[in-house]
Amino acid sequence: MHSVTNKDLKRNNMAFLFTSIYLIGFFLTLTFLKFFGKKLGLDYTRDKDETYWPDDYRDNAEAYMTFSTFWPIIVPLGMIAIVSTLAMRFARWYIK
């Protein structure tokens, strides 16, 4: 008979923690995009008479779902882009 060890409990707790963080982040990014997506220029709504569309998304729901699914990748890359932009602005200010 297999007994549950302390190591098994820690592994289960970590899996629960990561799953919880992912789900919370998913809903937070989806909610953020719902309210601020168009203001940030993330509008994927097509007009009925448009024949050419430059992306693969049918509408905002599909695009926002994709962004929210991959938030663990998108958010850190966005943070890196913001920090590097701020560092460049500081460097330009400092050199002047």
C-alpha cells in the first residue's frame, strides 16, 4: 500500500498553486482586454464589407481569448519591452 508522503503533498500544493495563478491571470487579462482592449488599439472587429483582413482573428473575443491563454508569455515580454523603453529614455535624457 502506498502512503502519501510529505513530498507528494508539496507537489500537489505546487500544482494547485500554479493552476490557481494561471486561472486568475487568465481571467484578469481577459477582463482587462474586455474593458481596455479597444482603447489600447487592439480592435479585431471586421466590417461586413471588408474582404481583406490582416490577421487570423474573426473578432475581439477570439483575439482576446488567445492573448489571455498565453498571458504567461505575453506579460513578461511586455514588461521587458516597457523596462527597455524606459531605460532607453533615461539613457537619452542622461546623455543630453
